[in-house]
Amino acid sequence: MTVYIAYKLHKLYPKQTVIQFSEQFIGRFAGKILGFLYLFFYIQGTGHITKA
């Protein structure tokens, strides 16, 4: 379901980032906060330290 939503949003707003089209949905200030949260959780989910 998440992939489908991401695909449809990309088709509707092909040259915009997640932060840019979220600003259109919920306003500039709230869109920036949502974008920050998205980036924070993305970095937390993908950034991990491996032990050598």
C-alpha cells in the first residue's frame, strides 16, 4: 500500500520532492515539519553502525 501511494504521488507531482508536495497538502509550516520528521525517521531507519 505504501509503494502504491508513493507511486501515485510521484505521478501527480513528478518534479517535486516529498517535502514540496506535502507543503501543498497541509501548508508550508506543517509541510516543513512533516518533511523534517520524514527525514529524521528515514535517517534513523537506514543509518546504523556496523562493528568490524
